[in-house]
Amino acid sequence: MVVVTSPEKNVSADLKSRLIGPIILLGPPGAGKGTQSRELVARYGIPQISTGDILRDNRARGTELGKQAEKLMDRGVLLPDQFVSDMVADRLRHADCARGFILDGFPRTIPQAKWLDEFLAGCDASTAVVVKLDVDYNQLLRRLAGRRTCPTCGRIYNVNFQPPRVPDACDIDGSKLVARKDDSEEVISARLKAYEKETLPLADYYRASGRLREINGDQPVERVTAEMFGAIENDRV
Ligand code: AMP
């Protein structure tokens, strides 16, 4: 019997068993970190760790951690470094992070980046690949104002650029899409300011150690995904 195998299938099976290591997605709110994380999860079989998602989940469940975070989150202000780093440390100890993981929304300050370097020192493949998604400021405003998320499967839509097939309903499971509370005009501006002031300096931090890969995030989603895979696999695979 002749077994015909697709090369792409072999590649993806192989990628799902390799040591990938940490991947950090850097970029302003609305740059597409969440959307691109989902592509990375599917290709490499490693988990996405979004600090924003962990916090929103805690809020939805009414945990103590969620209650402590809600006021600052609703104002678009960053939470204290120690608070977020402790949360990430808990998550990184789970067994599913052993082959690698995707950090989306962390680190967001220089102290968080330094903490992460120390935390990862000594792990296998401790050097992170840092992918920065660059998107024009006005485009970010349009993306954030139109963003809608499926509360069931987490898929992200945009009413202007990537609308669902049926208005307000998820293509996959039909759930009613929701807008994030902090995607209101006033809070968006606070979040973008926090990014410029606290997070943008991380680009220099990672550039200095040769870890930064910059991608134009103002292109069709598939193009951004392809460039991101290329950047990661050049370094790692
Ligand atoms: P995000 O979904 O990544 O935009 O995060 C939503 C909100 O959660 C932010 O505006 C912050 O208030 C908080 N947050 C998420 N990640 C961090 C972080 N790494 N450091 C501080 N605050 C964070």
C-alpha cells in the first residue's frame, strides 16, 4: 500500500512535538495580539497566556483577584507589577507550558520584563522570541472601537474590518458577541497612553539583546500570521 502524506501535515505534527520556548507578543491594544495568538496556539500546540483574559475571567467568576483588579482595569490603568507577575508565575508552573507558551499582554513594563528574564533563567530554551506588531495610531482607534468578542469561544471580530456572517453572532457557535468594557473611547485613550509610556520602552530592552522581531501589523491577518511564523521559525525551529 502506498501511503501519501502531505508535507504540510508532517511539518505541523513535528512543530507540535518540538520545544518551542517562550514567545512574547508585544504591541499596543488592538494590534492583533489576541488574534495572532490563536494562530500560534494552532500551529505549535502551546498555550496562550493572556494576562488580560486571566483577569477578565477572574472578574467574571467574582474571585478576590478579580475584585482587586477591576477598578484599575476599568480606567485603562496598568496593575502593579508584583500583582501581575505573581499571577503569571502561577500560570507558568502548569505542565502545559513545558514545551513553550505565548505571552499576550505580558510583560508590559521594564520591571515585568526583568522579572520574567529572572524567572525563565535556567529553563530549557529560556530565551524568548519577542514579536512586536506595529499598527498606526488611528487604525488602532478604529480597531478598538469596532472590536467584538465571542464570550463562549473567545474568537475576535471587528464590526468594520472582520464582521461576523450574521450581525452580532459568533460564526462558530452563534453566541451573542460582546464589546469589552474598556473598549470605550475614554478608556481606549488611557490604555494607549499607558502603552506609549510603560510598554514601548520594552522594544529597546529586547532589541538590545537581539530578541526583537518587528512586523507590520497593518496588513491582512493572514500576511501578519505568515510573517510571524517566519520570524519565529527562523530563530527556533
Ligand atoms: P488587555 O486585555 O491585555 O488589554 O488587558 C486589560 C487590562 O488588564 C489592562 O488595561 C490592565 O489594566 C490589566 N493588565 C493586563 N495585563 C497587564 C500587565 N501585564 N501589567 C499590568 N496590567 C495589566
